[in-house]
Amino acid sequence: MKNHYHVYVIELSHKVLNERKFVISNPNYVLGKQCFYVGMTGLDPDIRFDKHKAGIQSNKYVQKYGIRLVPELYFKYNPMSYEDARYFEVDLGIRLRNLGYGIWQA
């Protein structure tokens, strides 16, 4: 089962902008645009989101500020190989950040 990896995007509350490290990582953030976490997983993105929120292998920003998955930004690309998911996770984060969104990647 080679192509079972997924890239996923989670919308974060704008309250994440109170986190200094998040703000420093997004110097070109356009005020008012959404903030997202971009990740990759071998699980279904819904299950991975639930694990984040439950504090299981979670990212602190997703656990505290995660609102919902944003499948319109990733569903058409999934599933994919591990190598493709590693590349696409970074690529998608860079593209969204270049559009002025606030992005966090682990």
C-alpha cells in the first residue's frame, strides 16, 4: 500500500497570532487572512485531526487553536506516496505563505 499518505490543512483560530513564535515565522502575513497548519500523515486526515485535538502526537497550535480541516486545499492531491507527501507538504505551506496566509508546519 504505497500511496496511503495524505497532506492536510487545518484552519487555526486567529488567536494563534498571540503566539510570538508563530508571528515571527510569518513575516509576510497579511492581516485578516486565515492561519493554517499544514501537515502530512499516513492516516485519514479526519483521524489525524482528532488525534491533534485529543493531544495524541499533536502540534500545540493545532491542539489549542485548530478549528477544522480545510479539504478544499488538499483533497484532490491525496492519497500519495510518502516521498510525494513530504515534498507536497512543504510546497503547499510555502505557496500558502507566499499568498499572505499564516502557516505553521512541524
